[in-house]
Amino acid sequence: MAWWKAWIEQEGVSVKGSPHFNPDPDAETLYKAMKGLGELPFHRGPGEGIPGTNEQAIIDVLTKRSNAQRQEIAKSFKAQFGKDLTETLKSELSGKFERLIIALMYPPYSYEAKELYDAMKGLGTKEGVIIEILASRTKNQLREIMKAYEEDYGSSLEEDIQADTSGYLERILVCLLQGSRDDLSGFVDPGLALQDAQDLYAAGEKICGTDEMKFITILCTRSATHLMRVFEEYEKIANKSIEDSIKSETHGSLEEAMLTVVKCTRNLHSYFAERLYYAMKGAGTRDGTLIRNIVSRSEIDLNLIKHQFNKMYGKTLSSMIMEDTSGDYKNALLNLVGNDL
């Protein structure tokens, strides 16, 4: 399924929230869970909390409510107990479990803005995070992320990306930020698609050296349905896939950015399934990627990503999380992922 259709698929939602929601008892449960006053004995994984904190109660409330409901719980928590819920959670939890729970507390666009901000602040830029978010979101989503970024950090996301990256990578990221690929009409001009395919071939395989701007312009400004036709025509002309040409013509972060656009165009759910798989495959876990993609897709299309994951890798997303994580962190992730049969 093309990237621009994915966000409207209701059956993709893995976290639907509580049907009989009342924020006040939820806020009270969380307060008791963090003061050692809960009815349940506290459960504590290694390095995941402090004595007296009932992590399981926190998991049961926050992973089974929608983001909008979590915002209501935070308001009720402040009204009842005079404390900021997110700050209280930060003081009571630690490690990866804290990182996951705090991610759940951000409004969706503020969370993505924070991920982008964190990717650029300090020494070194995490280009992969910026590429992932900008290449996979719709025009409306990008607009909301830019708005949240400016509100939360007092600067322009576009200007910060320009200050933090350079060359063709900067150009493709700024191009993606414009959200010009959104075209829900599904109309494809076969003549223009063929012309684009010929232009890509002329810009890469046909000449010595690569006209990167031609690749960037076509990949970032054409709709997904149009690009699918371009990729077909390209393969006929070049006798190789557009992916193979990008790999041979570019390298580094620019290659990653171009390939990500192609992957998101071909099948958004496959792209996220791949991100989740490689976050856990091999030695060590890329927890930032795992948390970000599960949290940000849980109310959009995580069920569809899970289905694709199973199809691509012959195992469920849940089973891989169970093998690769532990303790409260694992339990919270599994709750967000939901049934994975």
C-alpha cells in the first residue's frame, strides 16, 4: 500500500483507548502507583524504577489509553495532586522503560518534533531519524510537526535542518519537508511518467557522474502513484531497478534518503516493518528506533505493519520483542503492539 493511503486505515490502529474512559480514577491509580500506595505489590525490573513504584499499574493505564486520553489524565493528575504527570514519571522511572513511557505522554506531533530536535542537538546529527520522519509523513503531518517544533523549541525546523546538514542531503530533506508528494487524486500522466524515467536514466546511468538534483526533484515532488509508474518505466529503460541505480550512483546519507523515499512510495508498512526488524536484529537493540516507531504508529497503522512484518520475516513482531527486550520495558512494548496472531 502506498504511503499516502496508510494513515486513513482505521484497522491499522493497535492502541484504541478505553471505551468507558474517566481520567480521574486513572490519575489516582498513577499517583498511588508512584507513591507505593497502590493495592498491587510493586514490580521492578533491573534499573527500571525505584522501590515503591508500581510499574505494572503504570503500564496498565498508559499503554491502554489513546494519546488524547493520556493528555486528559495528565490534566486530571495536575488538578488533583498539583504535580506535572510527565515530570513525576521521569522522577520515578529510569532507563529504556522511562524513555518509552515518556514518549507516550507527548502529544503525537510534539513527540515527532522532539525526536527531530534530539537528532540535531549536540555533537553529530542522527540523519537516519530525520530521513525516516520526513520521508514517511504526509503533507498535513509534516505541517503539524513543523508547527509543534516552532512552538516547543522557538525555531524553524527547516532552518535548523539547513544549519545542521549540508550538500545534497540538506536539499533532499528541505524538499521532503515541503510535502509536495501529497496527491490523493491517483491521476498519473503516462507521458510525464515516461519522461521522468528517461530524465532519471539520463541523470544517472547514462552519464559519467550523477545529476543528483534531478533525482531529488523527481523523488520529492511527484505523487506516490506517479512515482510507481516512473519506477516501472525506469526499469524497462535501464534494465535495473531504481533502487539498484541509487545504490550505484550515490552513497551515505543521500543514498539512504533516496532509498527511503522509494521504499515509502512502494509500501509504507514494509518500510516500517524493516525499520523495526533491523532495530532488533543482531547484537544490541536500537531502542530509539524501536520506541519511536511503535509509539508513533500505534494509533495509525501498527496492525498493518505487524502483518507486513510477519509476511517479510516469518515471525511476529511480538515474538521478536520478547526475545530482544526484558522487564517492564518489554511488557509495555507488548501491550502497545497488541495481539500479534
